[in-house]
Amino acid sequence: MFNVIRLIHTTQRDRLLAAVREATAEIPLALAEPTLPGSRNGGDILVQIRFDDETLWKTVEPELDAVIDDASVTHVDGVTYRGSPVVSERTPGTVFRALLVRVWPETDGATVARFEDDLRLLTRYVSTITEWQLSPVESAVGASVWTHVFSQRFTDVDGLVGPYLMHPIHWAHVDRWFDPECPGYIVRDRVCHSFCAMPAPH
């Protein structure tokens, strides 16, 4: 799968959200929803689109870019990446979350691999994750040259802000990579932590 995420900051969310939804209405795997309170650098609208291959994205990209090129849009962060999510046997999640990070460019490969392994640990121990994907970024736009995207679906908002963010595996293994007070931290730029409700199935 070829995946696209856009985090759109706008002063006219409702109007722009309607325009984004119209531009992506014919795409089977398209999500465009207002972000929920608690998002950090996550924008006002979260867009995720999945395609069978990149050529399909190239046909949609100009139309979506034209919608986003709006006077009300103050900033956009985003990535493209490849792969498919790992789906658990649990009930499908109701909240989608995207984390965009930039690993310090001078970080050696072995350290990056340990960082990625620690992120994957979360999916083993946090039972509220129903789907996840950790991928290298293929192309990035916005405030940083993002290197990784970690997306998940959660049972609900409480499953994200409670068992996930507060889990011991998070603060004992994962937070050290982001904390400037920890030796060897490698995520030195701002991160984008954005989440939204999944629309109810029709």
C-alpha cells in the first residue's frame, strides 16, 4: 500500500474539511476528520489516504493540493510511506492516531533499530491498540524532514491517553528517545501527535 498523511492547520475548519472530503470522496480508503483535543502539533484536520500503488496517488495529489492551497490554511505537515498495518483480532478501533517524528540525522543504524524496536514493544503490551504500522517516511512536508511515521488505531480515546501514553513500557523504554534530559536521545525536533475519531461504518 502507498499511504499519505496530511495534518492541516486552518482557521476555517468546517469549510475546508468539507472541501477535503469532496476531493477524496471517490477513494475507498480515505479518512478526513477533525482532530480531537489533546493532539500536539496535529493540525485541525487529519487526512489519511491509502492506495494500492503510488500511481493512484499521483492522480489525486494535484486536486488535494489545490484544496489545501487555501487562504485559511496556515500550515501543513505530512508524509508518504509504504506498507500495510498489522491488524489485531480485537474489535476494530474507533480512534486513529498518527505520530510523525524526525530522528537526528547523525544517529547510527543500530541505534535507530533499537528505537524502532522500542516503539514496536508498545504494540505488544498495550491492549488498546487494535491496528498499527511503523514505517520509514518516503517524502515529507512541513516543519521537519520527518523520518518515521507510527500510526495506530485504538479502542477509544481513553485507550490512547490512558493505557498507551501512561503505560510503563512507554515511560521506561520509549520516552528516553524523546527526552533531552536522557543521554542519547535522538528525536530532537518537535513531533506531530495527531488523532481523530474514526467515522462510524455505514
